[in-house]
Amino acid sequence: MSADKLLNSLASRTMLAPMAGYTDFAFRSICRNYGVGLTVTEMVSAKALTMDSKLSRQMLHRADNDAPCMCQIFGHEPQVMAECVHIDEVAAYEGIDINMGCPVKKIVSNMDGSALLEHPKLASQCITAVKLAIKDKPLSVKFRLGVTDGANAADFARMCRDSGADFITVHFRTRKQMYSGNADFTLLPQIAAVGLPVFANGDVSDRRQYLSLLDNGAFGVAVGRGALGRPYVFAQLADMPYSMDLYSTVLRQGQLLSAVFGERVVANEMKKHVCAYLKGKRNSKPTVVAVNLAQSWQEIMQYVLQFTQDNPQYAWENK
């Protein structure tokens, strides 16, 4: 599928932004139920994939309903990145997304993620190598405004375009900001003027902001942390009716994971998601504490069930 066909086929102009440790196949599947247009995997090391890392391959497991979805890879060696896209688990996705925005120190210190913002020539080589390898498949690049400011953001977007990227996702924070402060969308029109479709990422939480970003040049919006515990945010942005049964949603997410991973992994993975579902809800603190101390997935579900029974006002989210 070409990039134009992919973008034109989206159910809505929304994307579940990739988040390490969160956007696994189970959570992506839950978000599909609320109309998200495009999903992206957790970032996976191109180097690890070429070294036949079992864990990296396992991270790329897919649910049946998760399409279209981009596989996000990271690295800084053009040939290695080009090689990894031919691996079966990677090739199964509708397109490739290259992470050039991760601000985490251990990623940056290895010349990956947002380190490439400081090395546009190498970034260009990586993009070109991957595009040549995947041919007509869509290629996107995710990056931040810059290291400390956005002075070179439009230039970086232009480089992505000239190197073969079909669209970009821009997190409108700098690397220095990490995840603090507010996203600054001032440069959106300038970046959009480069001519690549842009998914705007950072603090998007309501339809008013979504429409404002579209009006200012964005092709669509990407929601990351704003979707944790609130997968229905995609229905809200698209102005679609929705309902979410808290217990059933958490149960379904855990069941999906259980089909692939063992009990311990499922429990550990779901703890952070359950805490996100309960965040901001009155009387939830004792349940959050209990969930984090739980020894099994079944125990976690007992606490979630008890919470919904004791607090029926939170059992359903709907519009």
C-alpha cells in the first residue's frame, strides 16, 4: 500500500503515538475499538532485530484488528536499519516509522533517537537506506522540534522529505524538555509548508485542539500519554459516540497479553495500564496501591472488579 493510499484510508486523522512499554499489541487493539486511524508499535532496535533478539521479535506481535500499523525502529547504522525491515515480523506491518525523537539518555548516548537531530547527514542516510529497502511501502519519521529549540525543525522536516520520507510525526517539544512543560505548536505552519503530511504530537486531549491543529496545517494528530487510561480519546477527537466498560476493557487487554506472554509478564505489564485507567478517579488510591502489590493477573482483576462495584459512577465512560 502506498503512502497516499494509507493516509486516505484512515478511519480518522488520528494516530496512537508510539510509547515504549505501553503501545504493545494489546493496547493498540483496545484503541482500535475507539476509531484510532493509525497505530505505531513500541520502538524496536534495528540492531537487536538483525541479531535475532527473541524479545524484540516478540514485541512485534500483532492483533488481528490492528491495521494499518507502522513498525517503529530505531538505530543509526543505515545498512543495519535497511536490513532489519526484511525480517518477517517487521515486514508484516503496513509501513516503517523511524524514531528520531526519543530523548532518553541511554538512547541518545548510543547515537540513536533524538541524537540524530544533531547529525542530519547521518539521519538522511538512514532514511534513504530504509526507503530503498521497503520500496513503495510508506515510510514515516518521528522527531522533536530540536535539542534546545526549534530553529532547525523545518530544515529537518525538509531533509526527511528529500531523503524519502512519506510523512512525519513531530513531537512539539525539544529534547531538553523531555516530557515536561507544554508542547509549543507555533512552528507547525512552517513545518507543514515543507510539503509532507504532518501528524502533530504533544498534549492533544480534546476535539477543539484537534481541529485547531488541522486548521494550522497538520494532516492529523498523534496522541500518546493522553490515550493511557483513556483509549476513547480517539472517539472524542473524531466526535464519535462511545462507551467504555472499565472492567471489561481491562479484562480484554489482559486476555490479549495472556495469549502471548506468561502470567508474571501479564501482571507486570497490566499494573501500569490499570493505574492509568484509575488515574484521577476518586477513591482509587487504595486500589492502585493494591494493584501494584498484586502477585497475579487474577488478583489484579479482583481489585478492579471491587473498585467498579464500590464506585459504579466510574464503571462506564460514555458519550
